[in-house]
Amino acid sequence: MKNIKLNPWTYFILTFLILIFIGSILLKFKAAYNGELSYIDALFTSTSAVCVTGLIVTNTSNFTPFGQSIILLLIQLGALGIMTLSSSLYIFLRGELELDQRIMVAKLTDIFALHEVESILVYIIKYTFIIEFLGAIFLSLGFKLQGFDIFDSMYYGVFHSISAFCNAGFSTFDNSLVNTNNIIKITTMVLIILGGLGYYVFLDLQNFYKKKRVKLHTKVVLLATSILILAGFVIFSLLEKDMGIIDGLFQSVTARTAGFNTVDLTNLHNISKFFIIILMVIGASPGSTGGGVKTTTFFVALVSITKVLKGENRIIIFKRQIPYQTILRAFALIFLYLFVDIVATLILLYLYDFSFLKMLFEVTSALSTVGLTLGITTKLTLAGKIVIILCMFLGRVGPAALIMAMLGKERKSFIQYPEEKVVLG
């Protein structure tokens, strides 16, 4: 068995599949649910938790405290990843990773050097639990001011802190965070943003004082995230007159990855719903727990398009030239994402008599592991649930596995062929 070496991406995908299967078995226990829970619904809930999505076919409040604890554990394990947790535990027990383990983990980032792997893993674990702990304190205070007793407030605080930072979107309340106070909303927003920026950004910012510069990746993530949050806020402020400032910001933040909501999404203008779909497609940033094509992918593609329109043949961002290979990967990821999104939407449109916008919204939410819904998910039959399950799984492991596959298959050709133009447009 020791001689069997799995491809890093194969290992990555298998850990998620195994975790989802174990989670579905645990959620089927009578002690986990108040009533009878079918296996497909247990599998759906487990997949949604492990893939940190938040779409549900039965309210989380229907699960017992034991069942909710299982969901929370699945969220935490799915967000961090089994590879990260096992490698970090190995470091704590043995002091360092073996070379093959270090190489396997390093392939997940494509941005940090091999010798940085161990420090990154330790940082991820510390960063995660410190932020979740602080978030739980503020949320517990918010729930106490909401009128809950101290024990319920602490429970809700811990649950929603982990769910928000992991960008999972699971809530113990049937209407998510509608009608909660501003402390809860603002804290949740901060947790979503911190979880969605990715560990690479904060590790890079932490080292700023030592090296006096930040990586291009960090600059792109911070700029893209700021623009998207502001754009969403402006759109919602213009179209939704009854939506306050806090709710407008909240929906802009949560739409790209988290899945919580503080307003009834079914009452939004169709333009607002469509813009939420755009935000969900873009998603969070690499190294985070969020889904979508990722902010960096979107930014590189957008800048590439603007440069082409200007007649430039090089893509320069912050005085750094982007490799053509990175540009090709960005457009390939976007194309494959949209292809899966459209195919899954067409399948559901064939199976059900819902509007195109609602179906596209639901599928995009699953594929981007967001968790926002217009109320369709709970009405799906077996076939529809399987489609959404596959979308959630592909959304969580697909982009990373695809990048890994491309990196693993990369071959340099020393043969030069003559260039010839193809007519475009």
C-alpha cells in the first residue's frame, strides 16, 4: 500500500467524496434528525455542507443539536480540506512534512515555494480558528441583544461564525438572517469577506513589513473584491429602494460566495437577481473556501479583453506582465464553468416547469457553492437533486482539480512551427 501514490488531485477529490459519503451516513442516524430523512436528502445536505454551499432540501432547524453538530463539522472539514488538516496534524506531531507530502500540498497553490508549505499550513489552521473564535464572540453578543438566552446565543454564535467564515451559508434559522440586528449582519459580512479573500492574501500581508511589498496576487484580489462589493451595493441601492445600506452591502458581499440573506430574494427586481448571478459566477478568491471562477480569473480575463480592444499584445497588471499560459487558463476556466452551468440549467429546464432565470439562479448558486435560492431547491425531485449535488461537488473541486490537471500535464515543446493567422470576429 505504501508504494501506491495517488495523483494530488485524485487524492484531493477522493477525500471530498469519502467525507460526503461518511457525512450522509451520519445524518441518517435517528439521533441526527427530527423525523424521517431520506438518503438522497441526507446525501444532499452532506454534499452541501462539505462543499460549503448552503443549499438545503430540508431546514437545518429540523436537525437535532447532534445533527447540526455533524453539519458544522462537515463544513469545517470541507472548508479546510482533509489534506490541509492531516498535513497540519502531521506537522504538529512530527515537526515537519516528508518531501512527497510537501510536494503534494505545494501543488495545491501554484504560488508559494516548496519550502513555504509547512509555515503556510500552520498559518491556515491558526488563522481559521482565531478568526472563527473572534467572530463567535461578536455574533454571540449580537444574538444576546436579539433576545436569546446566553447559552442559545453562544451556540448560534459559534454555528454562524464557522458557517460564515467558511462561506457555507448554513443557518439554524429557517429565514436565514432576515430581521437580525446590525451587529449580526456586520460581523457576518466581515467573516464572509475574510474567508473569501483567501489565506494567501493574509499570509502575504502579514509578511509585508519584512519584505515591503505584496505579491501581484494580493493586489489583484483586494482590488477585484473591493470593486465587486461596491458594484453590487450600487446596483442594489439603485434598484431596491426598500433595501437599507447594511442590507445592500450584505447582499453584495454574500452573493459571491456565502449564501446568507437578510432580505427575501424572491421580492428582488429581476435585474438584481441577474446581477446576483453574475456575482455568483465570479465568486470568491483562490485559497479561500468560496467557489465561482474566482476573482483573479475574472480580473485577468477582463483586463485581457480591455488590452485587446486597445490593440495591445501584452497584459500588464501593476507593472507585472501576465504569462500567456495564465491568460489561456483564465478563459478556459470561465468557458468550462459556463458550459457546465448552461448544460445543468437546460437539464433542469427539461425536467421542471420553472422560469429560466430561476433555474439559472439555482444552478449557478450550486456550481459557485453560494447557497442562495429562489425557493426551487426544496421542490426538486430525485433527478433534480442529483443534478444540484453534482453541481455543488464540481463547483468545490472542479476548478482546483482542473488547474492541477493542467499543471501536471504541462509539456514544453521545443519544436517551433510557422505562424499563420485565423480570421476572427
